[in-house]
Amino acid sequence: MALRLVADFELGKDVLPWLRAERSASEARGVGSGGADVVENDYESLRVLNIERNGNIIYTYKDDKGNVVFGLYDCQTRQNELLYAFEKDLEVFSCSVNSERTLLAASLIQSTKEGKRNELQPGSKCLTLLVEIHPVNNVKVLKAVDSYIWVQFLYPHVESHPLPENHLLLLISEEKYIEKFRVRVTQEDGNRVVIKNSGHLQRDRIAENFVWAQWDMSEQRLYYIDLKKSKSILKCIQFYADESYNLMFEVPLDISLSNSGFKLVNFGCDYQDQEKLSKHLSLCVFTNHAGSLCVCYSPKCAAWEQITYSVFYIHKGYSKTFTTSLKNVGSHMTKGITFLNLDYYVGVYLPGHFFHLLNVQHPDLICHNLFLTGNNEMIDMLPHSPLQSLSGSLVLDYCSGKLYRAMLSQSSLLQLLQKTRLDCEKMATLHCALSCGHGAQLLEGQIIQWISENVSACHSFDLIQEFIIASSYWSVYSETSNVDKLLPHSSVLTWNTEIPGITLVTEDTALPLMKVHSFKGYWETLNSNLENVKYAKPHFHYNNSVVRREWHNLISEEKTGKRRSTAYVRNILDNAIKVISNLEARNLEPRLTPLLQEEDSHQRLLMGLMVSELRDHFLRHLQGVEKKKIEQMVLDYISKLLDLICHILEASWRKHNLHSWVFHFNSRGSAAEFAVFHIMTRILEATNSLFLPLPPGFHTLHTILGVHCLPLHNLLHCIDSGVLLLTETAVTRLMKDLDNTEKNEKLKFSIIVRLPPLIGQKICRLWDHPMSSNIISRNHVMQLLQNYKKRPYILLNNMTMWMQNL
């Protein structure tokens, strides 16, 4: 499957063995009864309650006496710890523990069993308790009401001293308000932790009249929606380590929640009835470090023949609504949509039907999204039970008690890339795989191997071009937060082909109203993204249009012998030397192909000009980034472009077992050489349209292969159309290696007459042939006649000397 779920925790493996061991130890001490059968019965009630920011997992079960037991699994030490036990037959639905494990908050309801009553607070439906557990001591009732209350301790972003005085606790009420409690603690009698002034805890009401709320445990953010004149307004509160908090933004959403009831996301683990779950709306907020803010929404579904879901790309200023038809829908549909946060992607998953990967960073083109249906064998590898997406990339399967870490599977994506026939899926899969980041060199090598064998596999876009651009983009993406605005991530600018099985509607959305004026971290990056949308700033993606113009000017000056200052050209060539040095430092092993072994001044000029222009581009738009870092980013980016070209060529070279000795002109080219010539031609096509530099020596090698493999008329056509560029190195070798047979003379003459004048004069002197002498004489006379127009008196002297030499 394109999505890989790695199990971080499982109740059956990480908790149950510990329970068995504890029960056995108790029985050995003569405490407890029931043996293994009781433990198995306990396991039926064993379930995950909450996952805290530090990764610790709180779970609960009932022992053989019906007591509610709370346990904690430490994700760092992988050890279990008993936190507390209520000696009452109660049902727990919310629980949280502070980071020091000194306080436990829990909400419980009376057991529904006949004859059982809640003896702590008669008459109340729900009890919310705060318990001192270091050691077990007092129990304080925070709420005793007839509505459900959820609890969540806040975790500071930075660790303070070992025992903070204050602990912040959120209480979320079914009556649609949220309160923040400040719990002050102190140490007594050594390590005993008690609550100070427990009768008067300071509280603040931070939100009310909301219909939906979500807790982000990783970033300590509270998202909630309230209704104003039937409009859904999304708001966000950020909590800080100094106990302060800010309302960060509010933004209207074009969704209807007026009749949706009350819903919480990620305040503990959601154990709703599966049938009810499939009929309720799904709504969640996802962010990533690159400043994205996405709201994923799926409305209530009356009929399952067709399903609709929307993603609001708040950081881009628009939303996309997708509609797909479901096949083989049973009469009793019990599974709802799950949205998954996969960093640069959002996953939309309906068990047994489809899996949709939506590109968050570059959502403009639908071809950068990967849509897999139930007919795809990879879909069947995902769990078919409902999944709960937690903060980060954590996913909980609460039916099995397994906690997964969701990530894109490079190996599966590579298999899909090799198997799929649709261009849109190839495009999306390629970008998904390259965005994974880890094991980039191995992955690139596998993709390059596939490209070298399937260079003509795509018809809607240039596969080599797309790979070079995308891979180079991801190689420097992590260097700074604004790279996605400055470098192209794709060679495709438009996509008009529909994606099979899905329809799409795009609409503009309102931008958030930011409530603060000073931003740091994620908020600074998000605000930068919003500023670009708000002020309709153009795309700053780099292109080589300026380089193209300047390069052609320099080549024209070279042909006419009029070149600008030596210092300017030297600086450009020095840039090229830096790129090649950086490129060689990346690859210590000797290359298979004879590239980077000659001067190739034209490619070095192009390379050096690109360094200058890209550096200026970064300096204009990357404010606050030091110049040295920008310089290295530029060198790394251009080196990566060239390195990928070398690797693509080497993959073909290796496949066909070519060696340098084959490049002599005394025999016809083999099928293997023609295959390499073909892929070099495709590389040239890919780089020409973007005006990207090629490794020095590329044109020489390409021309030699062309001479070796093509009939003369095809060869000359390739030269005249610009597919083959005659370099001085290639022509020099041709003149030296070929003898003067009639066929070779025709070839040499055809080549010489197509050379630029300056190179042609050098080459003619290497060819010991009357034809060459004739060309030299004609050029000399032509030069004399040109000089005559300027200074006639010199012509007579030069003609006399020339006749004497004859």
C-alpha cells in the first residue's frame, strides 16, 4: 500500500502480558484470584483512553471485582505503571495525567447495571475528579453534573524545573463551554505531592457556544467552531509554556453544522458506535511545519452510492470538493471516512473503497494527488476498521487497540509507479515517493533505473524532465521554509485531463483574520503564506529566461570575436568551477561515463550564469538567510540537477555494458550504443525546454554516438536541427580517427562546413587533405578581402606574400 502503518503500540502485546505477570505475582503473594481467565475477562474491557503529548498512553480496564483501573504505558521505557483504581463500579470515558504523573483527571459516569449507584455524588450523571497519585492521596470533585465532561492536561513546550508549581487542565463540557483550571501543587513530607488550596482552584472560561472542537496534543492548540448567524467560524487558541494563551485567528467556513449536534476530536480516544460513526460528519484540522492549514470535511451521508468530501486549503485561499461514486456498497454501511495527516499530504480513506492522497504543499493541479480505488490491491492492505487520526501522523485503530505511525511507503509507491498505466498516477506517485525524504539516494537510483527502461512511458508529460525538477526541488526543500515559493517543484503548469473515478470543484475561500501581530515558528510561516495569497503576489518560481538571453548574447559575442570584459566572463566560469567541485564532492566513486572531463566552455557559461541568477533570485526573496547559506543552496541545487543527469545516463550505460573503448569510428554502432544515444537525446529534449545546463562533455559524447549510430543524412539532419551540437573535442576526434576513404571524406566535409568559423579554421589544419587546404585558402582570401574594405593598401602586400608562399 502507498500508506505504511507501523505499529508503535498494541494493547495485546504491550499491556496484556504485563497484566498477566502482575496477576501471577499477586496470586503468588496470596492476593487476588481467578487466574488467567480473569485476566482474559479483564482484556475485554481493556481499552486506550488517551495519548498524551509525550507519547505516553493511558488505558483502563475493570478487574474481577468491577473496579476501574487506570494504567500508563511509557513509550520511552516501554514499561507499564498502575496509576489509580476506583473501588466503584463506574464507567470512565475521559482521562488525562500531567507530565510528572502526580495528578490524574478523570470523568466517569454511573454504571448502568441495575442496583448500582454512584456513592460519591448521588443524583449526578457525570463525575469529573482530580486525584493526587504521587502517592495516592486525596480525590477532589471538579464537576458533578448531568452532562458529559472531557478532561485534558496541558503540557508545556519546554521542560521547566522537575516539579512545576502550576498545572493547567482543560475541561470541555457537553454544554458547549471550555474552562481552563490552574492547579497549584506543593511537596510535603519529602516526595508527597498535594494540591494547594484545592477548594478554590482558579479557572477561566476560554470558549463557549461551540459545536465542534479539536485538540492538537503535539502543538498544544485548541481548534473550535462556533455559529454566528448560522455561519461556521473556525477559531484557534495557542497555549504557551508560560501558562498564557492567545486566540490566533478566526475564519469562516462554508459548511453547515447547525444540525450536526456536538462533536469533539482527539479529546481522548473516540469509542462511538460504528453505525453512528458512519452517519456522522467528519471534520478535522491538519497543519504541518511548512505553514499549511487544512480543514478536512465530509458531511453526513444519507446514501452511500456517492460520497463527497472537501479540503479547505486555508493557507492557499481556496477549497476543493471531491465527489466519487462507490461500487459494491452493502445495505448496511458501518464505516466512515478517515482523514489522515501525512505531513506534506492529507490521506482520505474509506475502508474497502478508496484511498486518496492529497498534496498539501502544491494542491493546484489534480495530477499531483493520488487516487486509488477498491479495485487496487494496495487498498486491501489497510485496516478495514475505523481509524482515528491523532496529532502528527499517529493513527489509532480503537477496535484492536493498536497505535500506528502512518507514513508513505517508498517501496510500495515504487511498485505502483512501475505498474500503473495512467499518466496522472505516474505523476502523483513520483511526487509522493520523492517527498518521503528518507533513503533518497536509494529511491532515486531505483526510479532512475525504471526511467532508463521506460523513458517513453508517459505521454502527458516528460518523465525525465519531471523527475529532474522534482528531485532537485526536494533535495534543498528543507533548507528554508520559503523554498516552495522560489523553486519549481514540477515541470507541468496545467493539467486538463480528468482523473478517473472522481470529480472536482474548486472554490475561493475567505482568508483567516489573524488576531495577533507578532508571529514565531509555525505561525510566522503560515502568515507568510497568507500574505502571498492576500496581496496576490505572483509566483516567484525561478526560471532560466534571463539566463537564456544572457547566454545567447555571450555566444553571439564569441562568434563575432566581441566579448565583454574578461573579469565578467572569468567570474561566470569561476561559478561553474564551484558547481563542478561541489558535484565531484558528492560522488567520490569514479563515473562510468566520460563526462566532466573536458572544458566545454558553452556549458560552463550556462552553468555559471545559472549560479549568478539563482543566487540573486534567492537574495531578493530570502530575507534573513545568510549569504553563505544561500550560496551553498545554489551550488547544491545546480549540482543536483547535473548529478541526476549523470546518473540517468550511467544507468543506461550500465544496463548496456558500454565502455569507453567502443567510441572509435572504425565500425558501425551497436544496438546498445543506439539505446544510449536515444536516452541522451531524450535527456537533451528534457533540458532544452527548461534551458538547464548539461554536464561538460555531454554534447561531445552525444555527437560521437550519433556519428557512430546514424546514417549520414540522419546525422546531418540532427546537426542542422540542433539535436546534435558539434563540439571542438568531438570533431577533433573524428578528424583524427577516421581515414580518408570516400565515405569518410564526405562525412568530414559535411561536418566542417557546419562548424562555426573559428572552430572550423582550427579543425581544417588537423585534416591533411586537399579539400581542407582549399577551405583554408578560401577563408584566407575572404579575410583579405574583408580587410581590403578597411585598409586597401595592406591587401597588395598580403597577396604578394601569399603568392610567394604558394
